[in-house]
Amino acid sequence: MKVLIATEKPFAPVASKAIAEVIEEAGMTPVFLEKYASKDELLAAVGDADALIIRSDKVDNDVLNAANKLKIVVRAGAGYDNVDLDSATNHGVSVQNTPGQNSNAVAELVFGMAVMAIRNMFNGTSGTELKDKTLGIQAFGQVGRNVARIAKGFGMEITALDPYCPDEAMEQAGVKPVHSVEDLYRNNQVVSIHIPATAETRGSIGKDLLLLMPKNGLVINTARKEVIDEAGLAEALRERTDLKYVADVAPDSAAEMKAEFGDRVFFTPKKMGAQTAEANINAGIAAAKQVVAFLKDGVDRFRVNK
């Protein structure tokens, strides 16, 4: 069986080696398509693949139509909005992600950007500290739990909003649950966003929520740019000159925002949440193991499409 690892942005060499070993030990053949320059290269390579491992690569209806033997796509990472789930279901293809493998890397990035933001981007002026500040975590999944763990070390007061997580689970983690997004923003000086981009959440964070924040409010987005109402964000930043917004998912209007708001906004040049050696290796190996488990035993634990 052929397992295609198609990565426009390749795994680290050590991760690629580990992925190949997992697949070969299962008697399957790993084939790497790295740094491909066009969609046509992917379409040609996927034609006889039984399984496909990707990172941020797009798997749309064209790719699925070309993949005559494809049974499974695994996105090495938590997010999977780069895969057409409906088309995959129609083609009889299981789509899986690797939740939790990148969670510590993303959580550490949250605090790297948080410290930079409250220290005024290290521009030489006097900033503030995270100790005793209030932190609101929007979604208490694997990343949110790691954010809470690290926040305790900074001495922060932590609350979280997640309608899919029982209050008891938050309380056991030393986190106070809140039950409305308005309360989350109203009562926290720092808000860290970890919600997926869905029909319900796209454009859901904008002016009205941001203006609820206490003085010197900071919003950190390591989730998806689509959850932000960019026009509303810009209006809030104009109206409240104490607010700051940092993200590793640059908005479409990043250049304009940077020109207008200067050090009050920051965007990484590309999505950096999973860009650590450890996360790269963990997600890649998990993806390879899930491919093997599915093709050999039909294990579908991490399936995300219907």
C-alpha cells in the first residue's frame, strides 16, 4: 500500500525519517512529495495512493477525484479546515486529525506573544506583568488546558468558556468556568482564542466583544483568522487606544493594521503555533500511526468527517 506524505512545507528531516519507519514497519510504502510547486504535482502523485498525510496542504474535490484508491487522509495537526470534509465523505474517505500533538507548542507561543505584547513589543518603554492579571481562555480543549497550566506559573487568575467542556473538568484544572462570551471578554484583561473556524464562529469576535474588555485589554489569537471580524477589530482598536491584538494567523488586512496601529498589533509571518521540532515530530508520527491503524484494523478514532 502506498502512503503519500504531501507537504508543501515539509516535516523536519527527523520527523520524515520517523514517519517512514512507522509506515515501512507496517509493510507499506512511504512516498514523499515535498515543496511541490503546483496542484498538478499533487494530483499526479495521489492517483495511486491508499493514504495521504498532509500538513496545511489543501485537499479539495479535485484532489479527491484524482485519488482513485484513497481510503484515508490524516492532517498532522489539530485543525482540518484545509480538507473538504463533505467531498471526502462522498468519496468514502476517512479524514482524521492528530489532536493534542501540537498543543504545548501552541500554548507556549501564546505566552511568548503575551509577554512581548505587554512589554510593548520590547520597544524600550515600560510595560506591565502577567502576574495577577486575569486570563480568559476561549475553548478549553488540549491547547486551552496547556495554556491554563502555563498561566498558573505566571500567577494569573484563569477563567474559561467552552460549552462542550463540563464545568467540573475546568474546576479540577483550577480554572473558573464562565458561560457567556460576553462575560469572558468583559472580565479578563487577556483573552486567548482557541475556537475552530465554523459557520457559527466565523466573524464572531469583533467590535462589540472587544470594547467590553477592561483597560489595557490584550487578545491573542492562535486559532484561525476567520473567527475575527477584521473591520470590527479595526474599529475597536481605533476607539480604544489601550487595546492590543496579536496573532500567529495574520488577518487579510495585516499590512493596513500594522501601518495604522503600530506596536499595538503583531502578526507572525506565517502560522507558527506548531513550528517546533517536538510538535513536528509528534504530529507526524501520530499521523503515520493512525494511517497504519486504519488500513490494517479499521481504527477510526480520530475521524472528523461523517
